[in-house]
Amino acid sequence: MKYFICPIDRISLGIPADSTLRIIAVNRSQKAVYETEGEDIYISLPVLFRQNNTSAPHGIVLKSEKTGNTVLLTPRVEIDLEIPKESIQVLPEVFSPLFRYFKGVHFNEGNGILILNPESLMDVNI
């Protein structure tokens, strides 16, 4: 499966391409993790991870059944990467409260990529 890799400081996130509608440029600033504008929901990934630099000019619009869009704000989309399902390791149960928005982790050349579970972000108001 293909993932869009988004580095945020020292963390890399893998966002499933099959959950993505499109990638857009964003010119709004966001101080909270979760904000709404009309029917659209904006989730700032840098703020979610408590990064000092919260600049996020790229938006990944997630596919959704509802009328509004859920947009993940990220500093950049570095590459798209094919990650086989069997190479994604499940996070230990002890991490579940901390990493509830992730399906697992993939190690690529020694670097970990957290695999995002978009459904968990869209179901919960952060």
C-alpha cells in the first residue's frame, strides 16, 4: 500500500494514500490541534505532536462520508512510499493511550515511520 510520508521535526508519519482525497496548499494558521471552519475540520499534526514550529502549509484532505472535509495540516509531504502490510509492526498495547491515532510503525533504513489511522482522527474531537 502507498503512504504519503510527512516528516514533523524528528517524527515521520505515514498517511495512507487510499484514505487521501487530495493534497492542497493551505494558508491558514492554526494554534489548536482541532479547529473547524464551516463544515471543514482542520487537524494540525505539528500541534498534535507539540512541535515548536507549527507552520503547516500543506493539507492532506481525507476521504469522508460526511459533507465537510477533514484536512490534516503538515509542514510538508516528503515522498510517497510503498509499504507492504506485513512490514508494519503493531505498537505494543502499553503505548495505546499515547499512540491511539496510529495503526503501527514501519522501520525504513533505521528510521521509524508511524502509520496514521485516519479513521481514529476523524472519529474523535481532539
